[in-house]
Amino acid sequence: MKSINQVLDELNRNGWSPVSYKHHPHHIKTAIKTSRLRPAAKQCFANSQKCVAAQEVVELKYAEGIVLTDIGFPIVHAWVVDADGIDHDLTLNPKPKIICKKIYDKHEVRKKLIETKFYSNLDAEWCHFMHLAVQLNLPIDLPFEKIQELVNSTIGG
């Protein structure tokens, strides 16, 4: 029988890397444990959607949007939001700066998972255009249709 360290080493060689969650408040740790989630690096959509979709103990919502990494690079990312509206990142530590976000309840997450059968952003078009707008230094506090127009006119689309 393999030891836990041997199993983790094998998983790491195959691209899976566990993420520490001991820094989270008690209710988020409870949500992670009761959803039987083992947060993994580079799996923000899966980490957050699994936790929200399976959750019956802690009230959580799913959020996705654009964040700045600790080196200042904008990325499309996902995290969870608790009942008090506080953002909790299950993948990145330290928590990145949130530029913009959309929030979904667990029923929307479950519906999308049933439809697609895999973990990815729930609104790919919104994420794509918002990511481009941030990269192009365009305003992001406009209606989405206007952001689309600005992005398309800027890149010649």
C-alpha cells in the first residue's frame, strides 16, 4: 500500500497540486470539507464550482471575473462568495485583487454543470470581453454591450 506522500508525489507528477486552505475562516473550511473538495492549483473553476454545487451546509455563491495576480497580470478567475458578500479564493493565496466579477447561485452552477458536464467559466463571452477590456485599458464600468463594441473597435473586430 502506498503512503499518502507517495500518492501526493504521483499526483504532483501528473499535474495535480493541492492548495492549502488552513488560512480560511471556519465556515469556508467547513464548506470545503463537507463538499469533499481537495482544492487543486490551476483549477479555480472546478474548485469553486464543486464547492458551491455540493454545498448544503454553508451558504455560498460562485463568482468569476477578472483579477490581478500578485505580479499584476490580469487573468480570468473563479472563487466563492459567502452569505456576507465576502470573497474567498480557494485557489490563489494571497487573494488577488478583483477587477470585476459576476456572481451566480448554486442552482445556476448546477444547471451549467448538468448542461456541459465539465468545469469552465459560466459566461465565457463575458469573461473574454472583460479580460480583453482590462488588457486594453478600456473602461469596464459600462454596459456589457458597450464594452463589446469598444473591444471590437479597438482590435478591429
